[in-house]
Amino acid sequence: MRRFPKSSALAADWCIKAIKRLVEVCDICNRLHDETQKEPLMSHPAPCRRWQKVGVEMVTFADRQYLITVDYLSRLSGFFEIDRLSSTAASDITYYLKQHFTRHGLAEEVITDNST
């Protein structure tokens, strides 16, 4: 069984590489690759300070739920907070976000895709 590296930045890099490997061997992904319509990316203006604007995403990987939190100012340097969730209940997500905001400061803006 594979384990995540201890460092958040290494864990994020490991996740990205693992996802790319899965997509490369996925028959459905390869068959539909050319048919998939490209959507324009929506850019966000860079914030003035760290943890002013953060992005939050819930991800399922290897049948486990993770909460990924990224600072928009530091995103290019690969700074991510990755937390394994015991459930997707709002109380669990709130618990981890409170930890992040206590450690880094309260965000003025939180960007999500409203995933459930």
C-alpha cells in the first residue's frame, strides 16, 4: 500500500503524478480525449497577501476523501494543505478549515466549486 509523503508540497506533487498516470492508461479518457470540449479558464487576480484568497476542493482518490486547500498567492510555488477526511460532513470540513485559518490567518475570500 502506498503512503503519502510527509510534506504537503510533496504530497500534492505525488497526487498530481498519480492522477496523470491513471488518466494515461484510462481507456475511456483516451477515447474521449479529442471529443472533450475545452472550457476557457477563469483567471483570478492575485491577492495582496498570503491566505487572503484560498481555494478549497474535496477530492476522492483511492476510495478516500481528501480536502485540498490552496493559497492563491502561493499556488505557483506548490503550497497545499491536504487533509484526509473521515467523512464529508460539514463539521469535519469546518474542523480542518478552522485549523488552517488559525495557523495562516483568516481568508477574506474562499473559492469552491460547491461540490457535495
